[in-house]
Amino acid sequence: MYNPQYTEIRDLVSKFTDTEVAPLAAKIDHDGVIPQDLINKLYENGFMGSYIPEEFGGAGMDYTSYAIIVEEISRGCASTGVLISAHTSLCMWPILSFGTTEQKQKFLPGLASGGVIGCFCLSEPNAGSDPGTLATFAEDKGDYYELSGTKNFITNGKDAGIAIVLAKTTKTNDHKGITAFIVDTKTEGFQVQKLEDKLGIKGSTTAQIWLNKVKVPKANILGEVGKGFKVALSTLDGGRIGIAAQALGIAEAAFRYAKKYSKERVQFGKPISELQAIQFKLADMSTEIAASRLLIMHASYLKDNGLPYSKEAAQAKLFASEACMRITTQAIQVLGGNGYTKEYPCERHFRDAKITEIYEGTSEIQRIVIAANELKGV
Ligand code: CAA
Ligand code: FAD
């Protein structure tokens, strides 16, 4: 965390966020669109391929650096933060970790630095927290599989060029028989069915995808046939660090605004920052932000060093997302009535915060993962 290399990366992304991202956040929230010009700049600066080795078109950074990037960008705009997180953790990471050399050479350069956006299609209308029961079926047609089903709530789903799709190659009622596929979204039958109108992260598109007999060559099977659930769950382990970082970025933005405001707002003849009631709120916010950052850095450190990190990633996501909800709520309280209006950014931070307790596994699911790990072998 205090490694000079990380300080340098944080400074660099922080400057980019302050000049290129934060000034656009209110408009992105209002219009529901991240400007293509900003997405181009994310690619140009290496933020879309930070974790990917240089030989595959990426910036060759580690996961800790990637988490810092997601945190800092999310401090400016939570929608832009999750664009990067879903693209990196959920689409490129499984290709890098489970893909063949040919698959890495074919798909990673475009994703890391060529402007191609990635998405991850696991959830379905009837399979959210329990993805083992997903119903999308991949029928073996000899040279290729034909995928049919509906995927729900897919981040980047409207704009993605490449999708990781989880489908059953054997009909079962549980996770056995799930296979992971790399799907080119231009393939006939890959259709955006509807876009969700959401509470927050309004610049991030959330699509329902209809897979209508989508032909996927067997060369695009990711990992082994029937082993897709492990691909999905290990992908989510890393993804949860990304969402924890997004939550931390949102919390930091709300905290900084509330702190500054409290020094400027005068009531009862003095700035409200001189009231102990306000100071205690700021103290709690500051402490929860520090704890979130340490949990994220710890999980990233374990991942970067090839150590088990499933429990620690769930802990980071659970704590950082719930802390983000508390911090953004208290930030509005510090601003009083102004905090409740769209003239001030804290109401956006509050709306953006909530999703971090839901996607990539709800808080309840994180507790299940943490408890299962704690009780293992006891
Ligand atoms: N890594 C690899 N394999 C794992 C694993 C992990 N972290 N955790 C479990 N497994 C394996 C188990 O070893 C087991 O393997 P075997 O069949 O060989 O024994 C298999 O997976 C099944 O394990 P469980 O019985 O524990 O699985 P389960 O069906 O009870 O589910 C769960 C466990 C933790 C609840 C899991 O279903 C889960 O994480 N649910 C939440 C889903 C989720 O997070 N969805 C996010 C969608 S993406 C998204 O949201 C993106 C975004 O917003 C941007
Ligand atoms: P449900 O599973 O129906 O859960 C409802 C409630 O029951 C929750 O409170 C849950 O915690 C609780 N619950 C369920 N099971 C248990 C249990 N065993 N014990 C205790 N409580 C339980 N998915 C993707 O695949 N790719 C994406 O890119 C993606 N992006 C998303 C973006 C957005 C904006 C949203 C809203 C969702 C996204 N998702 C994505 C889906 C997301 O991962 C799911 O919404 C989430 O996993 C919860 O599933 P669910 O909505 O079906 O809720």
C-alpha cells in the first residue's frame, strides 16, 4: 500500500479522475451515457488493460494497481468505475487465467487496448444468487455449440464486443454441466432484449440479453467442458475486489465533499465542522474508509502473490460496500437539505452506493462465502 510504485499509480489516476472523469460525472448520471471520448481516454491511458501482460496488449500491472485504478476512477464516476471493473475482472481475467494461448492472442489485445469492451453473462431471470441453477443451454452441434437462453442484468452488455457466457452443456439441476464460452457479440442471435432503468450507476448500461441459437465454435470453450462453474466462481473472487474498490471510491468522494462542506457551512455562528456531532461522523467515515482500503489491499496482495483470497475478497466487498452505504448516508446528513438535492453530488453517491451491496454477490452471499471458508476443516 505504501510502496512508492502504488503511490505513483494513485497520483497518476487521481489527476486523470480530477480532470477527465469527475467533471463529467453529473452529466453521465443525468444522460445515462459514458461519452465515447472518455472511454477512448481510458484505453489510451492503459486503464482498460492495466492487469493484462504487455505481450497481450495490456499495461502489465498487478491486481493491486488495478484495484487502485478502479477506486480512483470510481471516486470520480461510479459508472465509469464499473465499466472498467466488469471489463477487466469478469471478461479479461478469465480469458487470461483459463484461456489457451490462441484464445489469449486472439481476444486479449482488442480488449486490453483495441477499444473492444467485455462483459460477463452469468445471471438469469431465475438464477441470481444461485447461478448453479442457470437454464441457458448449449447444444453440441458437432463443430460448434448453439446457445439458447436469457441472461439478466448484464453490465456493459449493450456495448460489449466480447462476452463470457456460462451455459449448461448437460441438463442438470445444479452447477454440474456448466461450461464457459467466449462469445463474439456480433454473432447472429446475440440480442439486447431490454435495458434497465436503475436507481444509480446510471451511466453503466445493464442489459437483458437474449441468446437466440447463438453459434459458438468449439475453439471458444473457456477451460474445460463441464468445469464452467469453477471458472465463474473464481472469476467472481477477483471481481469482488473490483467492486470493493468501486465502493471505496464512491465513499471517498462522499467523505471528501462532506468534509469540505462542513468547514464552509456556518450555523450557530461557527462552521458545523466545529460541532462534535459532525466531527464524530467524519471520524467514523475516515475510519471505515481506512479499513476498507486495508481489506482491499490485503485481498489484492494475496491474489498478486498466488495465495488463496476467496474469503478475503468477500470480506473486502462485504465491508467496503456496507461502509459505502453508511458513509454516503452520513454525507447527506452532513450537508443537510442541500445533501438531498441534485445540486450537490452526495445524493448521486448515495444512489450509486446501493448497488455495491447487490452485484457480484449480495452481502448475504458474501457472508455465506466468508462463513463457509471459516468453518472449512473446523
Ligand atoms: N472458486 C472456484 N470454485 C469454487 C469456488 C471458488 N471461489 N467456490 C466454490 N467452488 C466450487 C466448489 O468447490 C464446488 O465444486 P465441486 O462441484 O467440484 O465440489 C462447486 O464450486 C460448487 O460449490 P458450492 O456447493 O459451494 O456452490 P453453491 O451452488 O452452493 O454456491 C455461492 C455458492 C457462493 C452461493 C455462489 O453460488 C455465489 O457466489 N453466488 C452469487 C452469484 C454472484 O456473485 N453473481 C454475480 C454475477 S456477476 C455480476 O454481478 C457483475 C457485476 O455486477 C458487474
Ligand atoms: P436474488 O438471488 O433473488 O436474491 C434476493 C434476496 O434474497 C437478496 O437479498 C439475497 O441476498 C437473498 N438471498 C438469496 N439467496 C440467499 C441465501 N442462500 N441466503 C441468504 N439470503 C439469500 N450479473 C451478471 O451475470 N453479469 C453482470 O454483469 C451483472 N451486472 C449487474 C448489474 C446490475 C446493476 C445489477 C442490479 C445486477 C447485475 N448482475 C449481473 C446480477 C447480480 O449479480 C444479481 O442481481 C445478484 O447476484 C443477486 O441476484 P438476484 O438479483 O437474482 O437476487
